[in-house]
Amino acid sequence: MSRLTDYLLVISFDCLSSLDFPIIERLPNFKKLLERASYCRNVETIYPSVTYPCHATIVTGRYPKNHGIVNNTLLQPGRLSPDWYWQRRHVKGTTLYDEAKKAGMKTAALLWPVTAKSTIDYNMPEIFANRSWQNQILVSLLNGSPLYQLDMNRKFGHLRNGLNQPELDDFVLASTVETIKTRKPNLMLVHFVDLDSQRHYHGFSSDEAMAALRRHDERLGKIINALKESGIYDNTTIIALGDHSALDESKAVKLNVLLKKLGFITVNHDGKIIDWKAYCKSCDGSAYIYMKDPNDTESQQQIEALLEELVKNEENGVERFLTSSEAREKGADDKATFMIEAKLGYYFKEHFDGEYIDEIQIEDVREKRYTFASHGYSPEKENYTTVFIASGKGIRPNIEIPSMHLVDEGPTFASLLGLDLGKTDGRAIEELLDLGVSS
Ligand SMILES: [Zn+2]
């Protein structure tokens, strides 16, 4: 395969929605990018539409069931802060960055999910210290490229304020600009979380979310300037994309409260889970129900009867439930016995104490117990698509792709770099590629 570009820069603006398109096309740097870009305003995301599965899909072109990243966090019943799918080893099969590296290209990634302990040349992985004895900087260093991260932390660490936004994205931006100028990677993956974070804590259309869009526009401008100053702008393909949208919520549904009442979850006198037969694992807007023993048909039938009752009344917050084969058809984890979808305005939490449904109060959100907006919903929900913008080397200008799917992005990137991702669930969007065929 021939290569269409020398440098591919993929910028993921987490939670960038189709509904944001009319806003960003008026912001100066997005506007400039769009002048010679091709794009799709309506990209269908995957199920469950949470960040880690989405980002694994973007670099593999496969559905969660096929790349193995079926949720943000691992199934660890009762753990208040479960581990995330941080490490590359969780991804089944090859990835865009592995193929780029094999082809001798220089690779870099900044806070790109599920890349910890990968072979990316310059890697600052997204990983949180979630044990009380862990130190954030040390955890990051050991899971990515130590010398590179030490260099970035020494130069820009003062911009950070823990994991808080917008400071974290400003640190990522400064590191991105520096990496472009000093390392010139052929493939660079950058993940910004400011918008997603503001939407979670302030709501989809909040002033805070709109301010994040404006900050993202400035970040885009600074990255483009860095490419120009480095003399590689004309040889670079710039991609700006989102992974999913978000929907506002006012109620939290805690199915494990019912599972505990019905004896499927056993707790000790300290309220800690000591055993479970069935457990509801949240993906925010949707959730999996796992059975410890998948052959426990008696429990399975009881839970199915419970779900049938719940979906009858809208106020229970469960819009519908899927069997494991139906979940598989949608690309989700078929190891779950059931998958449930939240009704608009609701989302799922794993708590097993208190009431089945909690009304979300502002104090809950301030103290980060609950959020005002979430991802994770079914791609079939209305107004829930994301965007894909491609511009520069290897891209034909001004083509609007009416619709595409998140699984098409990986194969499109592979075509740009002349790489092969093997068997994917998507296709390269050749309509927007400048294949150099002269007429
Ligand atoms: Zn996300």
C-alpha cells in the first residue's frame, strides 16, 4: 500500500458532539481547519459509548467485543475505585500505533486511553493513581516513556493541577507543541478531556462546556502553529474528532440495590461485598449485568423477570434490556448476561446502598458523587452522534461525508499511512482520501 502522508496527527476532543458542529465552525481555528477539510457531521459511535472502548475502536477499527475494551473500568464488584483498562495488553489484535512502529515510523501519544506499557516511542499514557499509596507522576512514568515524560514534566509540570481541567489539557497542549517541534512523530495521538469533564459536572450545554469549546479552538490553533513553525505543516494530515456525545441526566439508577435485596449480592457487617451471583456493572448511560456463574439459569431467569418488570414503568429509568446475543450484535461484551439502557434523564451507578433511584442534587455533583451529563448510551439515542474532520496531506478538500461509523476511522488512518490493520469492522472512507489518481 502506498502512503498518502508523512505525518498523521489525530486530535481527540473527548465528547465533541454533532450538536457542537454549528458552534465550532464559527470559532476561528476550527473555521480555518474546515476551509480545506473534508468532514462528517454525523459519526455513529459504538456501544457502550464510553471513552476507553471508543478510543480503542478509533485505533483498531473494531467493535468492543472484538478489541476487548468493553468498558472504561474492569469488573471488580464492590471496589469504590475500580482499575481502568489502562494497558495496551488489554487490546486484542493490532493497533494503528503498533503497525506504524513496525513500519519504522516514529510514534507519540499523549493521554490516549489504553496505551500504557505499549511500544509507542514517546508516550504519556492516561493512567490514574487509584490506590492510596500510589504517586501520580510515578505511576505515569512507569507506564509510559520515562525520559520523555520527565522532560515534559520538567518543562510544563507547573501547568498541571492534579487531574483537574482545564489545567491538565493545557499541560497536554504544551507537551504536544513541544513534541511536534522536537520529535516530529509520524503518528501522533492526542486526547483532550476538558469538554467531556465540563459536561459531566455542569451539563451538556452549560457555559462551562461552551468555554471548553473555545479553549479547544485555541488549542487547535496552537497545534497548527507548531506544525507550521516546525516546517511539517504541508506534509501533515490533521484529524479532529470526537468519540461520543453526552446526554443530561437528573436521576441515578442503582440496580445493585435491588440485586442485593434479592440476594444476588452478599455484604458483610461493614457493608463490603463478600460474594455475588449477579452484578450490575455501569457504563453510565448503559450497564452490563454479569453473572458470576453464567450457567446459573435459575438466577438468570429471576433477573430477566425483574428486568421485564422494570421496563414496564418509565420511572424505573430502564428503557430496555438486551440479552447477551443482542449485546453482541451491537458490538458490546457478550460475556454479560444482560445489558440495560437508561431512559433519557437517567444513568446507572454501581452503588448497592440506599434507594434504587437517587435524584441528583447539586451537592452530589460538587462532591463528584454524581454527574449532570453522561456518555455510554446507545448509539441509537437521538442527537448522540459525534464528528470527524480531516484536513491536509492526503485529504481531498471540501467533501462532506453524510454518515460514517467510528469503526471506519482506524481503517481510514491506516490507508493514509499505508498500513494494514488486518480484519476490521469498518472501512476506509476513500471518498475523502486523495489517492493521487490523475485524471
Ligand atoms: Zn469520551
